[in-house]
Amino acid sequence: MGSRKTNARGRQLQELFKEGFIECVNDDSTTFEKNDYEEKLDWILASQPLLSFISNVETHPTRGTQSGHKPLTFDIPIGVEPKPPSPRLSLNFKAANWPKFRSKLNEQLMLWNNNRLINSALDIQEYASFITNSITSATQEAIPTSKQLNANIKLSEATKHLIQLKHKTYRKWKKTGEDSEKQQYYKYKTNKDKQHPSSYRPISLLSCLGKLLEKIIKQPLMVILERRNIMPEHQAGFRPRKSTLNNIIRLTKYAQQHMHSSSRRRHAAVILFDIKAAFDSVWHDGLIYKLNELRLPQYLTNYLISFLQNRTAAIEIENILSRPFNLNSGTPQGSPLSPLLYTIYTADSMNGAPEHTEHGLFADDTALWTSSNTIASLTSRLQQSIDEFQSWCNSWKLKLQPSKTELVHFTVHPRKKFKNPISVKIDDTIVKTSNSTRYLGTPSAAHILNTLASR
């Protein structure tokens, strides 16, 4: 049938005909005519049940068409019944008689024949309609309708103005002026030297409406990052279905497995890093570079860049407010986007970690752990891992605090004093070894893990 030539598409159609998926509607007339050459190249293809409704198939003259193809026409006598508009009922659920609703619904559902088998799509459709009708019937008897339909909520002019402003912000994917300004006050840290600036914790006061918009933007951003596997595998902070327990359990299992190795009992150690002012030290230009490298949708990238740039802050101490100053680093603490941006910024921080080292991340809490047969080898592995991480921090303008970084040594003899204990350094400062510390909010983690590892 058709052209004298055969191609791949023609063979595919032929297979569909053989399998019975579609059929041809044929009236024996040629559909192509040019220079005394005629062939039937045009066909009407249809499948059941539509095929049975096709009638009055006709082939018309070319009527001046240059292509040489003749128009084909046919009738399908199927009309669409207009669907009556469904009344919008407003139910008064506060006045509902729920015991009566439950009783009536049970009575209706008991009418179904439980011995009836559901084997086809039609059976499923009938059962769904039966349940729907049962609920509707019980609703009509037990839940009264409201006297008034739902009225439109009247908004104040101020609220309308704010909604319009946020819609404009959302369309342009650019923060408004009020979102870029923030006020900071410094909260004193308990038992710290009041004369030292580091004894005060900066607290940012952000616009509530700005934070609401940021939360809206966070949702599609999180979906994209998770779908494209941009988030680090062992980053458990601020992610769905992950918590601090993920890394605590990983570390515990690691210590247990390597302390009781089948070949030889080994030493294991974990180093818990402290990054100085992690969120406040995020380098804006570096983060913007990484956002562009991720090839995110342009509207998200534009908003995030606008979110970071041209931010100002003022400091309030004892009711005295300083002059505003520009912020060239840091993500505002308290913003829904800040943890996610920090995670993006540090996503590649462990790319250079040696193969013998494992790691766990929870926002700015970073831990590295490894094991070896000897303390000397363990020290070497730890120092290599520390150097790699410190090199990454230096490249991206983050600073480690050796005085607050802690080392925990796991051994089958936790109370034994070794002649040559583990000694590692950060910036020529020896990291202190701790027997009792906190890891991701877990108190006395060293004691717990050493107890588990020594069993």
C-alpha cells in the first residue's frame, strides 16, 4: 500500500497494523496526483472504538494545491454532552453530626456485595462511584449547609500594597530594598570576657515578609539540588529524611567495625573541626561563582545573587545604633536560605579527602575519621586529611580554629596512656585530645563510642 518506496517509518506502521493497534480507513481512491502520476499516499488511521464511528470518507480534487495531495474528509457523529455546572455548597462543619455521619456511611457501605470480585477497570470505577455516592449521601443527612456562601475576605490597603510588592519581587526574582537591610544586636555569651569582641554573638533582625518569600524560593531550589545530586551524600543538615543521627550512627559503626577487625585490632580516631564564624565568613563572590557553575535555572540564580549583594547592617548596643555598613561576606543567620547556601558553598569541601578517610557534615559541623593498625600510621593519615581540608578552607576564605577543634582516639584500651599518642596540627597548633566532648549535640560522645568500640 502507499508509495512504491519503503522506509523505516513505513515498516513501523506495518508492524502496528499487524499487531492490531490501528486500522486503515480506505475508499480505494488515489490521494496524490502530479504530472499524470497517481498513487494513494494519504491514509486515515484510527483505533477502536473511534474507528466504528468514522463514516462518509471522501477524497476531493486537488483544487489548485501545489503539493498534488488531495484533501480527505470524513464524519465522526459524536457530540459532547454539556456538563451541568455543579453547585458550590458551603458546608457547616462546626454543626456537623459526626456520629450520625459515621453511622449513615457504614449503612451505605454495607450495601456493597463483599463477595463481588474486582477484576477489571470497570469494576474499579463502579466501586469508586459507589464509595463517592455513599459519602455524598451521608454528608447530606449529617452535615448542614451554611446559609451564606464563602464571602471574599476584605484586605486592608496596607496588606494589598504588601502583596503587590511581594508579587513584583517574585516576578523579577530580585529582593526589595527592605529585604537587603538588616539590624544586628550583639548578645553577650555567658561566662565570657565582656571586654573581648568575640564574647558577643551577632543576632540579625530580618524582615518577616522577606523571610516568607525566601522560604517560598527555598522549595524549588531544594528540589533541584536533591534531584541533581548536588547536595553532598553525607551532608545531613537541613535535609528531608536526614538528622544528626545519620552521622552519629555512621561514626559509631565505623569505630566498632575497625576496632574488631578480623585481621587485627586497629586504632581509630575522629577530628571535630570548628570553623570560625562559619555562616558569617561565606565569601559572596566565591558563592556566586559556585551558583553559576551549578547551572541552576536563571531565575533562581538571579534571585540568590540579588539576595547576597548590596546588603547592609547596623549594630545596636545598649539602645545605641551604629551607622549602616556594607556586608561583603556571610549569609544572614535566621534566613531560611542561609543553611542551604552554606551547604552549596561547602559542597566540594571533601572532594580532596584521601580514600582512607570518611567524613560527616551537618551544616557547619565537620568531622573526619579514619583508622589504622598503628598510632604512627593513624597520625599520618589524620594529618594528611587535615591538610587537605585546611587547604580547601584557605582557598575559600574560611578559617579553622585549632583551639576549639577536638580529637577523639578510639581504642580497645581507652584508659591506657600510649608512649607516643596521636599528635596532629592545624596552623602549627597541636589539636587537643579529648575524652569527653559533644558531637552534634551528643554529650560525652567519646565515652559512649569508646565503650561501644571496646565491646
